[in-house]
Amino acid sequence: MIDDLRGSALFGGLDEESLGRLAGIARPVRVEAETSVFSQHDPAAAFYLLAAGAVKVFKLFRDGRTATLRHVRPGETFGESVLFHDAYPSSAETMEDSLLYRFDTREFRALLLAEPRLGVNLLGAMARLMLLLNNRVEELLLPVPARLARYLLSLADEQLDAPVAPGAPRVVKLPTAKKELAARLGTVPETLSRTFDRFKRAKVIRMSGGGELIEVLDFPALRRLAQE
Amino acid sequence: MIDDLRGSALFGGLDEESLGRLAGIARPVRVEAETSVFSQHDPAAAFYLLAAGAVKVFKLFRDGRTATLRHVRPGETFGESVLFHDAYPSSAETMEDSLLYRFDTREFRALLLAEPRLGVNLLGAMARLMLLLNNRVEELLLPVPARLARYLLSLADEQLDAPVAPGAPRVVKLPTAKKELAARLGTVPETLSRTFDRFKRAKVIRMSGGGELIEVLDFPALRRLAQE
DNA sequence: CGGCTCCTTGAGGTTAATCAATCCTGGTGG
DNA sequence: CCACCAGGATTGATTAACCTCAAGGAGCCG
């Protein structure tokens, strides 16, 4: 458990003693896929660290539509805003069987007072979240093709690990089903499909691997599309 | 100047000595209306406290479109994210002649280390900003009528000061020109005008005072519209 | 009385959601 | 091994929301 904590952004850089105290209040929770962790407007009780699996944070609307704000990856925390507000601002649900650590709001606040370093880390984490929300706002004001282009560029950026010749076409792997991607881009599968099609016809990308591998053929064009 | 600092959310509750040190690094800047304070992607150099006047924070797009994120009011700070990032995530411009206090990033960071209370306040300020951005995201996913309804409800909430009989129609005053309001709602003046018209025809509101006074006739209907 | 700027109104076009099939693909059981 | 099934993905047709362009008002200040 200690290793899980140490590996996370929020708790990285803490000394062994602090980690020990954190471990004291962390409650491991195993959750199977497609299960709600908390819902928007629920009273604020706890936030979570995702140790393994996958979680999405999303807004749910009256009419049943959902819009994904963020895909949480192992090592990241979610729901931190309960530390400052009385209710969750959005909902969270597992996408795969997952291992979470649950931190009770009250207990964590107490620890926060005792551990200055934790406060600093928290500021950093919030700053990251703000940047993320900021990007979401910006994206939502852009047309769908621009959103998709940005997403592909960010994916390509992340998946730099594979050694590729510079300028050469690069293959990126979609980490989720297209259905999920559509929600993440604030659109519907039909529109996503048509947008992919436009990119293909414009020779900006090519698709392979049964649709889950995207080969970027024309980075400059993709960047241009991302601008608007 | 000290009073201006004390009155702000970010610096409230600090003792006289801390306020004095803050005053030491605060640089007053007078800016006339319609003037840029900083632009998106500018290198991060400083953030600001608005002491008097009005400022808007917005995103500017390639094609010249702008989307207002936030109207800053006296006592509020803006541009705080430079404390964590290298560039401004959005642009800011005065809407009226304004008095700003400018805080150099480097100097403020130094003070932050020396003043624990300042860090706590900063966390609170960031939490508020996150909530704001969160609302923006939520709003942008809603149709224009819902956005306008939410805006009117929040205005009515703010302008509670006037003593009104409960349940009676309440008059709210638009704090900006409709043009600005349209930008703030992420739409254009034409659409805003038509939406107001729909509300009027549905007997949800009535307009007076040359268009700057909105009388809410039917709160339940407005709340229903806000849901989507 | 111009000449502003803002607001409104009208007509037309564009984007993307919705509704409705159809097509794959992987998994299952015969 | 293969027919079948279920879910996701695609494609087509239609519709709705909203933007754009263009043309009037209406108030305001010189």
C-alpha cells in the first residue's frame, strides 16, 4: 500500500513517516467495473486514489446524457474538491475492476494540518486540475474536429516512449472504446465516426488494428485542425 | 492600499504584519478601459488584484471569436495560475478604468513560503476558481436558454439585498451590456436577444428600464429551464 | 440633426444531435 | 468448425440549435 501511495502525484515526495500516517487513514476499496463511486451532489465524504484499474469522472444530465470530464489513471486522485466543498461537483464510475484507496475528508484534513508538505502537494494537484478544466472549457468552445485533433495530438505526445524516426508517421493506440472517446470529447459516437472518416479522407490519419490504432500521417495538418 | 488588500478574498484574515509585507510587493497600476492586462500564452510574470473597476477574463480564438470565462469584481484576484504554470491560460482585459495591484510571481512565491496562512488562503481561492470553471464546463454543455436561466437565477441570488416579498416577482439588474452577457454565456448577441424574447413570450420574465432591468415573473419556470 | 453603438429582427447556412438501419467482430454454444 | 448473438461501430436521412450575414430601429452624445 505504501508503494501505491508513494507512486501517486499527490503523495510523491513525502517522507516515510508521513506516508505511514497516510496509510493509516487510507481504506482500500475494491470495486468492480461499471460501478458508481460517487455521484454529483452527493454530500462530500471522501476522495480517492486510483491504485489500479480505470475510472471516469463525468457530468450527468437530466435527459440521461453524460459528458466525461476526465479519465483517471492509476496513481491519480479524484474527488479532491470535497476538501473544500460540501458536495461532489461531478460523478465518478469505474470503467474496469479497480482498486481504490478512500480518504475520509475529515481525517485527511486533520493530516493536512500536521503535514505542511501535503498542503504544498495539494496545491500542485489543484493547479493541475485547474489546467485540465481550463483545457476542457477551451475544447468545448471548439468544433468537434478540433477537439479530436487535440486529443490525438495529446495522445501522440504521451505515447512518445516508442522509438520513432522524427517526422515519420506515428501510430497511437486509443486507450478506450470509441464510445467512451466520444463522451470524452463531448459528442456522440456517430459524429466521432464521421469525423474520423473526414480525417481519413483528408489523408491526415489512417486506421488499423480493427479501429483501435491510429496512424498519424500528417502532423502539421492535425495541428492546423486543432487550432480550430 | 492596505485596506484594499484586507478587503480581498485572497488576503482576508491576514495579520497587519503580513499585510504590510504584501503591500511591499504590490505595485499599483492604473489601467484605462478596454485595455489588455495580459494575453493567453504570454509568459507568466504576475497576477493581479482588482481594487476598483472591472475586468474580464476570456479566451481568444484564431478567428477572432472570444469567450468570456469570468467577470472579475473588485476585491477579487485574477491570473493566479501563473504561480503554477509558465504561461497565462487565458487573456484579461479591463472593461472600465481600473485600479489593479500587480504581484510579481517570484516575489509572491517568496512571501508564500514565509506566510503559511497565505498558502491556506490560496488553496481556498483555487478551490473557488475550480468551482467556477466546473460551472463553466457544465454550462457549456447546456443549451443557451438553460445558460441564460442559470445566469438570471445566480443574479437574482446575488441581488438579494433589496427587500422583496417572498414569491413576489423580483427585478434584477444586468451588470453588463447584453453584448458582454452574450460573450459571458458563450453565445452571440443575436441568439441572446432571441432567447430573451422566448422567455418574454413564455411570460417567464419581463423587461424594463430600456432593457437593463429584468423582472422575473416565474421562478419555477426559470428553474425548470435551467435544468435543461 | 447626424453619427455612434448597441440591440433587435429576418433569412439562410452550418454543425452536430437524433433516429434508424446495417455492418462488423468477438464470444458462445451447438 | 460453424451458426448465432450482442455490442460496438458505421452509414444514411432528418431535424434542431445556433451562428452568420444583412438590414433596420432606438437611444445617446456631439
